Amino acid sequence: MASFHGLLEALLWSSVAGLAALLAVGAALPPPPGSNCSTACGGINVSYPFGFEPGCSWPGFELSCRDTKQGKKLFLPQVPGADGYFEVASISLLEGQARVWSNISRYCYNHTSKGMTDDNYWNFVYQLPDTYRLSETANMLTVIGCSVVAYISVGNGDFVRQMSGCFATCSEQGNNNRMNLSRLANGTCDGVGCCQSTISKAQTFYNVYFDGQTYNTTGIYNISPCSYAVLMESSSFTFHTSYATSSEFFDTQGGRAPLVIDWAIRNTSNCAEAMKHSESYACISSNATCVDSSNGPGYTCNCTQGFQGNPYLRGGCQDIDECREPTQHSCYGNCINLPGTFECSCPPGTRGNASVEGACQKNLLTPGVQVTIGVVACVLAGLFGFLGCEVIRHKQRIRKQVLLRQTDEFFQQHGGQLLLEMMKVEGNVGFTLYERGQIEIATNNFHKSHIVGEGGQGTVYMAELNNTIVALKRCKEIDESRKMDFMQELVILCRVNHPHVVKLLGCCLQFEAPILVYEFVQNRTLQELLNIQRNRRFHVTLGTRLRIAAESAGALAHLHSLPHPILHGDVKPANILLAEGLVAKVSDFGCSTIDEKTQAVPKGTPGYIDPDYLLEYQLTAKNDVYSFGVILLELLTGKKSLTKGMKSLTLMFQEAMANGTLIELLDSDIVDEASMRVIHQAAVLASQCLVVPGTGRPPMMLVAEELRRLALADEVQRYPQPPLVLEHLSFMDTGSTTSIWYNDSKTSGVYSHENKAVVSTEFAR
Ligand SMILES: *[C@@H]1O[C@H](CO)[C@@H](O)[C@H](O)[C@H]1NC(C)=O
Ligand SMILES: *[C@@H]1O[C@H](CO)[C@@H](O)[C@H](O)[C@H]1NC(C)=O
Ligand SMILES: *[C@@H]1O[C@H](CO)[C@@H](O)[C@H](O)[C@H]1NC(C)=O
Ligand SMILES: *[C@@H]1O[C@H](CO)[C@@H](O)[C@H](O)[C@H]1NC(C)=O
Ligand SMILES: *[C@@H]1O[C@H](CO)[C@@H](O)[C@H](O)[C@H]1NC(C)=O
Ligand SMILES: *[C@@H]1O[C@H](CO)[C@@H](O)[C@H](O)[C@H]1NC(C)=O
Ligand SMILES: *[C@@H]1O[C@H](CO)[C@@H](O)[C@H](O)[C@H]1NC(C)=O
Ligand SMILES: *[C@@H]1O[C@H](CO)[C@@H](O)[C@H](O)[C@H]1NC(C)=O
Ligand SMILES: *[C@@H]1O[C@H](CO)[C@@H](O)[C@H](O)[C@H]1NC(C)=O
Ligand SMILES: *[C@@H]1O[C@H](CO)[C@@H](O)[C@H](O)[C@H]1NC(C)=O
Ligand SMILES: *[C@@H]1O[C@H](CO)[C@@H](O)[C@H](O)[C@H]1NC(C)=O
Ligand SMILES: *[C@@H]1O[C@H](CO)[C@@H](O)[C@H](O)[C@H]1NC(C)=O
């Protein structure tokens, strides 16, 4: 509750700050800084727009210079409600960046309690003032340890926008209990003793936390007493083998590491907007330019080419006298400085390229000879011009042929021939092989406006093909060695005719990566339904919840029971689509089967990923059972699988089951005396799905049967489901919940390049 209160407070303050920023737009320029403004604090240069004395800074660029035991130090202002504030390490005026110190989180063995102690489990949030954004290009979550899973969640406002994480071990491959420190290598951070993960753009806060459940490291305290995690500048980090086994990493810089942040003038969206309001435009120097911020709204200023200085001050950009150091600007002849540029020519009587050392040569040609050469050159130029045109025309013809051939090659590469033959053998199965041209026209060449979703395994487009609306999924590229399996699975998948599995209609193999064509289901998902329910906009009855669960379980069970079983690998509410009448349809398989066996960057979603899978890297049907168990929990409790500042739902559930306090965790909307028996049985089923290790879990088939039975129980059937009308969904378009994946997170996992655990997702709120 305390953290919620803190959040509210922060929200309140940020809106006050937002109002202040709004008022600043259009207001007059702040008066120029006085000549008595200090330009350094504790050895760090501070220049306008930054300043730490009254009247010395642009609004939003106030810093504070304070006396500490270690002398004067420079700090960013503290954001109201945030837990700490940042010390500044350096400011780069022209790059629009600054470095601050970020605290390293520790997860250490405690000899007194004989358990693990976390410095700041979950709750410590690092928050930047609005002028700054975390640089997504320069920083990475860096995790060090011998048996550690660490996550980072980043966001802005009060929304967590992305979670990612990675894990590192020092254990023998395939044997988690045997440490082998000789696998550690200096300079490589790929999951052995060290791992890294990227963050997404335009975020202002983050927190770093350890997953104490997946690994219990009390047993290895004598090898690796502490694990560390910190968001830091990646270029200033080099892994040393001793980091994994000692406190060297933490100690070298006093428990902190540099973090790169991007700053900009943010009271307007970009340069074009800023220039419209000349009275509040910050690039006031002549010969200054405006540069759009690449991270968040706003702009920064720079001097134009050939000028240097401070573009934020009148007359700040000064001409660079290139002729003072001519060789630095590669001038090896006579140099004349001009405003913004310079002229460099060979000394009289010589000719050549003065910008190349020793290239000025004695002039040998008389003017007459020069004219003759000129005429000959013109004739030759005309001739070559004509030939050039012919060559270009010829090339265009060839290119067209190459494209045709390539289209054919992709088809062959993706095993199109094989598929055709299989289809011949198996008989026509209502599966269509689409032409490249058809797809290109239908999606307007994969135009952005056709995108309806971005999943772990590819991008989804909506298009009209042959008079029906379909969903097209553009898979990521597939592995050579898996082509055969992929085709077999396509043939199997397209014959899956299950009411709760999104139907595969066909595919197109004439692109670099295969395109799968599915029936189109309204883009409503179980995730959205759960969100509406959480906001109490709509009552989803216990019966409906159990029915959706039973239908999804049935679909998964069907996929698992095929002669060539198909595993889903990323079961989560966002992948359960809801058609008319809240009928569940499982989606987002197909491409996933491609990833599964090659083990190429297997993706899961934190909160749903099976801890067994993180350890074994072998996708099995039991992984789907686990993820499904989490969904069942969400349906019963109405809570998110992961919430900022709280334990994971599975952990809370397991504790509550053990304590006999389950009822407190349940969604009060569905709890009533009469249905308790059914609810309790469903909870027991969920706990069976979540058993670790996975061998103890029931098969999907049993789960589905049990749920079907529960959904039909009399106690549950008494309440009819009120219909879902569009208004219930409409508030979601206001942007309070979005479900875009940041699948550009790059993570170095453990073992090898094929075996990377990428846990990356976004969840709203
Ligand atoms: C700078 O000088 C002006 C007047 O000369 C004074 O009002 C102002 O307070 C001074 N600022 C600082 C930071 O000393
Ligand atoms: C600070 O500025 C001075 C001169 O203005 C320069 O000599 C010095 O290198 C700068 N220090 C840093 C850390 O940039
Ligand atoms: C880092 O830790 C120090 C000392 O514990 C604290 O004063 C400071 O606020 C922390 N930094 C941030 C950015 O929270
Ligand atoms: C500003 O100009 C300098 C030198 O031309 C360049 O190095 C720097 O990247 C520019 N900054 C931005 C934000 O474009
Ligand atoms: C170790 O555990 C004891 C007992 O739980 C606790 O009092 C102490 O603060 C812990 N030490 C550290 C360094 O966290
Ligand atoms: C430890 O790992 C190294 C390098 O992977 C390997 O050569 C060595 O055999 C392993 N040691 C043991 C005891 O397994
Ligand atoms: C890594 O470098 C340190 C010295 O920087 C050295 O002592 C250590 O043996 C090196 N480890 C490996 C595995 O090369
Ligand atoms: C970790 O394992 C030790 C014994 O190896 C046990 O005493 C302790 O309770 C475990 N801690 C957790 C959080 O499971
Ligand atoms: C620099 O600014 C001056 C004054 O506004 C202007 O006359 C000159 O053309 C500018 N030079 C360049 C290279 O833009
Ligand atoms: C288009 O639909 C018609 C019937 O609706 C069907 O006969 C035909 O095969 C389809 N063509 C393609 C390319 O899917
Ligand atoms: C469904 O997709 C359309 C784009 O086709 C989008 O405009 C709309 O916001 C989406 N609806 C929901 C509820 O996500
Ligand atoms: C369960 O009991 C333990 C110990 O009594 C307590 O710490 C924990 O908060 C309880 N959990 C729940 C969910 O009530």
C-alpha cells in the first residue's frame, strides 16, 4: 500500500511539473545567465543551459552543487516521491548526454541469517527528472554472479513499459549443481558468470531486482557470496573472471557504475515546433542548429559545421580557425580561414589536391594543351554518357529477372516443393499457397498501417485476401536444418480444425521468411478482458472464466496430442484471442514451432515462463502446462502475474495455499459461498500445473477435462454472463493499456549463442 501511495504522490507531482512545463511554453526566454554564474562544481564543468545557482539555468536544467565529506559534488534534482537521486559524473553539451552514477544492487549471502539478503528487493525505484531519459543505446542491464536471475523494469510516468532480464551461471553445462569456474573468460559476458540485457527507449525510471526463487544460492556462498546487477554504460564495462567470485566489481568504483542519460529541452515536441515560438527557442546563437531529440520529445542545439562553442548562448558559436592547425583539417597548401569554413589551395605554380600531403605538383601543362585536353574530355564524356544509359537499361532488365529468380529460390529454400508434394500425397487440405504479388498488394508492401500486432515470433498484419479478411504473420527467419520439420508442421497445422485454435489458411514461401496466413479474429485478447475486469468496468462471471480456461486448455491439449505434437512455448493471456461471445482461440503458434527445436532465442514472458525451462532449455509440453497454470491463477484472482513492487502471483498463491488464506487472494467478484467448492478445485488444479519440477504436472488433456467439468457445474451456471459491449473496450484506446512488444531487446544468456534466454515483454501499469 505504501508503494501505491508513493506512486500516486509521484503522479500528482509529475502532473504539477507537467503543468509548470506547459506554462513555460510560450513564456519569454529566461534571462541570459549572469556573468557571475559558476562554471564548475567539484571538477565537473557546467555550462548553460545547465547551472546550479539561481538564474543560471534553463528551466528544467537546474542542478545542485553540495558540500559532502568528499568535497563538492553535483547532483540532479530529486524527483518528488523517488527513492534517491543521482550524482552527476559528466555533462556533454553537444551530444545532449550526461553521465550519472547508478548504484549497484547486491544479492548476498548473510552469514548471520544463513540466507540471502537483498539490498533493495523490488522496491527501490530510480527516477530521473523529466528533462532526462535513460539512453537505450549506451546502457545495458549488467548482471554478475554464479547462479543468478535478475530483471529490470523500465518505464515512464507511472507505467512500467518493459521488463527484461537475463541469467548467469558458472555451472557445468547440463548440471546445475556442479560449478566449473574454468568456464569463465575475461572480456566475455555471454551468460557464464555474466550476462547483459538491453532496455527500451524513452524511459525515465527503472528498478533492478533479483529472482530469489529460481536459484537458491545459499549452497555456493563460499564460491560466489554475492550477485550484482546494475543498469550501466556498456562501453565502460569489461568482464573480469574475478568479478563472479569476489566483490571486485562492486568495490572498484565504490558500489556504483556510470549510467548514460540523454537530455533535451522538452517543453516542445521537436525542432519544427520549437522554431515556431522564437520567443522560447533555446538555440539562440547565430550559426547554431537545432537537432531533434532521438530519445523522447524535444530538441538540443548544436553549432553548425565549422563553428564551435555553446549554441545556447548569444554569440556562443564561434568560427573555428582551421588554418591554425591546417594539417588537422588536412590542408597541405595555402590556407585561408573563412567564417564556417576555409580554403585550401596549392601554392602558385603548382597544381593538384592540396588536401593530400605532397599532392601539389609542379604545373607542366601550357594553357593550349589544357584546352585540347578539355575538348577531348568533353567528347569522351558524351560517349560514355550514352553507353552508361544503355548499361543502366540492361541492368534494369537483369534485375527484374534476378527478382523473379530470387522469389523462386526462396520458395525452394523454404521447402515449397516439398510442401507441394506433401499436399499432393495428403490430398487437398484447404491450404493455400499464396503468391508473392498477392501478399504484397494485400498488405500494400507490408505498410505500417496494416500492422495489428507484434509478437515474439513475428509481426502480424491485417489484410484482405481473396475477399476475406485475414491475419498475416511474417515469421522471423527460420533455420536451414529445420526446413523439413517446418513444412511437416505446416501440413499438420493447416489440418488442425479445432474451434479454439486460430485456423491456419495458408502460407507464402516466396519471401526471405515465410508468411503464415490465419483466419482473422478481432484483436481482443484475454489480457484485455482481464484488464477491463480489473478496472471493474465489466463483470466476468466465474462460469465465463472457467469456460475460457477450459477452451484454451482444450486447444493446447489438442495441439499436444497431434501425431507430431505442437508445443506453444509462449502461452499467455495476450495470445488467447477472444472471438464473438468471448469464445477463446489460441494463437501465436506456427512460427513458434520454428524456434522451438532450433532453440534459437527461445522467448517466453516473465511471469509465465516455466522456471524449469530457464534451467533446461528444452521446451516440453509441461512448459505450456505451467504457463497455463499462471493464466488460471489470473482468472481466479484477477491479479497480474507480475506487479511492480510485489511478489509474483505464483509465489503469493503458493504462500496463500500453504497458509490457508487463499480466499484473501481471490477476486472478490467471483467469490460467493456457493461457488467456493468449484473455486477451490480450480485452485488446486492451478497449483498442480505450477508444480516444480514439471514431471509432476498433469498433462494438458487432464487439465482441460477437469476445467470443462468445473465450468459446467451447477453452482457456476447459475449466473448468466452479461454481454460484452464495445464501450467496455473503448477506454483502452486512450492509451492506458497498450500491448506492443519490445522484441528488440537483446540479451546475452547462458551456455552458447543458441541458448539465450530472452525474457522481454511489456506490461501496462
Ligand atoms: C550575480 O550578480 C547579480 C548582480 O550583480 C546578483 O543579483 C546575483 O545574485 C549574482 N548571482 C550569483 C549566483 O552570485
Ligand atoms: C573544463 O573546462 C576547462 C576549460 O574550460 C578544460 O580545460 C577542462 O579540460 C574541462 N574539464 C573537463 C572535465 O571537461
Ligand atoms: C545511491 O546510494 C546512495 C547511498 O546509499 C544514495 O544516497 C543515493 O541516493 C543512491 N542513488 C540513487 C540514484 O538513488
Ligand atoms: C554536434 O556537432 C558535433 C560536431 O559537429 C557532433 O560531434 C555532435 O554529434 C553533434 N551533436 C548532435 C546531437 O548531433
Ligand atoms: C543479516 O541478517 C541479520 C538477521 O536477519 C540482519 O539483522 C542483518 O542486517 C543482515 N545483514 C546484512 C548485511 O544485511
Ligand atoms: C570445466 O570446463 C572446461 C571448459 O569448458 C572443461 O574443459 C573442463 O573439462 C570442465 N571441468 C570439469 C571438471 O568438468
Ligand atoms: C583474467 O585476467 C586476470 C588479470 O587481469 C588474470 O589474473 C586471470 O587469470 C584471467 N583469467 C582468465 C580465465 O584468463
Ligand atoms: C535455500 O536452501 C537452504 C538450504 O540449502 C535452505 O535452508 C533455505 O531455506 C533455502 N532458501 C530459500 C529461499 O528457498
Ligand atoms: C553565421 O552567422 C552570421 C550572422 O548571423 C551569418 O551572417 C553567417 O552567414 C553565418 N554563417 C554560416 C556559415 O552560416
Ligand atoms: C478464392 O476463393 C475462391 C472461393 O471463395 C476459391 O475457389 C479460390 O481458390 C480462392 N483463391 C485463392 C487464391 O485462395
Ligand atoms: C484493434 O486493431 C485496430 C487496428 O486494426 C486498432 O485501431 C484498435 O485500437 C485495436 N483494438 C484494440 C482493442 O486493441
Ligand atoms: C503466510 O504466512 C507467513 C508466515 O506466517 C507470512 O509471512 C506470510 O505473509 C503469509 N502469506 C500470506 C499470503 O498470507
